[in-house]
Amino acid sequence: MKNKNILIYYPDTKNYNPTPPYESLMLIEALKDFSERIIFVDAAKDHFEIEKLVQDSEICIITTLIKYTSITINFQLKDGINFSKILKNYKVPVVWTGMAPILLNKSIEENCPDDILVKTTDENFLKIFIENYTRNNKNIKEIYEDTLSDFIEDKNSFKKFGNYNFEKISVEKYIHNNTFNYLATTGCVNSCSFCSVPVIYKKKWTHNSIENIINHLRFLFENFPEIKVIHFRDDNFLVSKRFIFDLFKEIEKQNFSFTWSCQTSVNILKLYTQEDLKFLYDHGCRNISIGIESGDDYILKNITKSKTTKRDSINTLKKIKNSGITVSVTSIISFPYNNKRDFIKTLKFLMRLKLKFPSLSLYCTIYQPIPGTEIFNEIYRDINTSTDTFSNNIWTTKKEKLKLKKFETFYFIFDNPHFYKLLPDDLAKDLKFINLFFSPLIRLRFLLGITSNLWEYSLVRSKLNKIKQKHGIDLNYSLSDIGIRHLTSNFNYGFNKS
Ligand code: SF4
């Protein structure tokens, strides 16, 4: 490698994922000896001319997300493969890192057989690899093998590269609804069988240093006044009570305060007392998202290894609510077990929760088997699956998807009699009648647990679409084809303007 650039490419997440590319930031930190030659592109956020970018590149590292789970890895896989094919025309070697080469390697190997697939979470590997690559003229595959043979993996890369520099990206592009997604920890202590995290992190959970976290957050708040909320996008932020308490006590000691939200699991939150939750509230926590996972006891037992139960979920929701913190729940529907009974059971459980907590935000994703996970290995074993991992769930019917869409766009919104008040005045005025008229009917339906014969939706659909069109609201629900995804404030409850 002489004078040409090292291109770090973060494949397109189609703007469905506002989280900054932490994987790339840590990699840039690991490669700081080469900083003058590094060009970074986030395909979803940055404007770039492919030809110019590629002509000036000596090597390309495609960094896919891995520090947390997101269904948008599927978009990244497709875009990464397309980008790699372009690079091949220019004879630029490609190295993949992150979740794609670890879990979706079959697809990459089939489409891009010459690419190097790095299967470690430790950025130090790339540091040594690039050093070796610059030093000798061997074939890139040989250099990779040599690097691999001497490498000892450290699963805690925060230790080495946690002081990465936010100035390497355009921070303002990642601010959404005055919120910035930050990552303080990675991994998880649980081993849910549908999840990629235990496969990658082997039930280990690590965090960045308190010093790095505070420095980052100070930088963000001091330089970007439009940031009002930090969302800790970590898969399981609250795993260690000691870490959480130390972090927020230190933040308080430094006379620094901010509003924040986070994600965690029911079994972890069970360990927090009402007083602990009050501490979180007093230190800025305003929303906790918990994974209730399923409304079917049989499924819960299998997928969470009995770590989550419906009763625990309800008790946890009550506890959070009593502390003044609002709650969001995430769940997964349509598993390939139990004759798909979980579809109705989970829907009914969500109805029950909405009845108890009308302002609850909820996500309910149609189960997508992720290669390498425990369930995937059970279902597919060595069968070749599609590159489009969204299409690997072949048992969920169109009718079932449509049913979820009706719940997403109508029932789980207008059950709350106060929903219209969350919207801008002119829109609220047009929706007030629909909301107030249907809310008691929907709540009666929820009480009776009826998931079929959705006549209220049929009655109101065309009127609702007309109102949405009048107000220029986005009717394109492409991501919601994979479940109930728009039902959070991030998506403005599906009332985003086009
Ligand atoms: S709690 Fe389960 S689903 Fe959530 S990150 Fe941990 S292993 Fe994955």
C-alpha cells in the first residue's frame, strides 16, 4: 500500500436506523496511525461519487453493524454485496467486518468469493492486518491467514478503542426527534435463542469506561444544542446495577444532567427495586424499553430459557410506570413452533397490555430467522437460505401480515382516547372524532380478546387514508411489512409527513 486511501464503508441501512456507526468509529480509532489515508462513508448519510471514491482507494473495509442488534443488518448485507461487486471491477480488495461476515457469511461467500471475511469483534485485528498489508507484498489472503494465526481475541474492544472521536462523522445527521442514539455497553448476559447477541458475545456484556462515556456526552451536548435526549441503544443497558449507579453518580458529581431512555430485558429489570427506579428517574431516565418477547408461555419458555414470563412482564411494567418513567415493549411474533399459536396469543397479550397501559409504545416484529442463531440452526441446519433474510420466514401468511398492519395503523393507536392530542393541532382536529368514537369499541374488543372480524378498521380505513393524504402523511409502510414497527414516538406513531 503506497499513497492511496483506505476506504471504510458503512453499508446503507436505508435510513431506518438512526444510530451512528459506532463500529466504524472504533475501527477508525484502531487505525489512527493511518488517519491521513482513511476515507469514511456512511452510505445512508453521506453523499459520495462511487467512481471517484473507488478509484482513489487501495483497499476497502466494509464495516457492518455488530455492537447492537438491528434488523437493518439485512439492508447492509445487500448493499455491502452490491458495493463489493463494484469494487471488484476496479480490482480493489474488500475486507468485511461486523455481524455480516460472522452470521451472514454464506451469502457473502456466494456473491463475493474473493472478499476477506473477518470474524472477530476485536478491532485490533484490523489494526494488525492493515499494518501487515502495508509492510509486505504477499497476496492479501496470505496476509490475512498470517495475521489470524498469531491473533489473540479480546472481546472487550471498549478497553482499547472506547475513546473514539465523534468528529469523524457528521453528528447532526444522526440526530432524530432531538434524540441521539448512544452506545455505552455491548453484549448481553442472556441467551435468547432467536437473538444474534449470544452467538457473537457468548453471554458476555462489557461497557465503555465512565470517563469515555462522560467525555462523549459532554461533547455532544456542548456542540449540538438540538440534542435534548440520549437514547442508550445498547441491547441491555441496565445489566450491571453497580455500573449504572457509578455512571450516574459521577455524572451528577460533575454537575451534568440530561434526559435519557434505554433498552433492557425483563429479568434484569426485575432486579431493580422501586427505589432504584426512582434513582434512574431522578437522574434523567424517562423511558425504558423492555423485551417482553412473546405472549405465549410455551414460546417464552423456549426462547428466553424461562427468563421472562408474562406475569414478570406485567409486574415490571407496573413498577416502571409507578416510578414516573414511561415504558415501551418489544416482542416477536410468528415463531415456527407450537402450530403458530403464538400469533394470536401474542396479539391478545399486547391487547391486554394496551388495556392496562393505553399510552404504551410497542414494537412487534415478525420473527426473522437470523443465520447462526440457535433457532436458525434448528430450522434450517445446512439448507441454503436466501440473501434476503427478510424472506426466510416462509410460514407467515399475507393475511397474518395484513392483520398486524391493521393493528399497527388503527387498533393499537386509537385504543388510547387521548392519542389525537399527541398530534399537531390541525391533524388532531380531523382525527378527534374517529379517536373518541372508536376508542371505547376497540377497548371492548381488547377486553374480550377478539382478534378476528376487524369491522371497525374496514369502516374507517378509507376516511383515515383521506385524512392522512390531506395532511401529506407518509402512507409507505415498507418496514412495517415485517411487523408493528411504527408505533413509537420515533416514528411519530405512523403519522410522519411524507
Ligand atoms: S435479552 Fe435476549 S434478545 Fe435481548 S439482547 Fe439479550 S439475548 Fe438478545
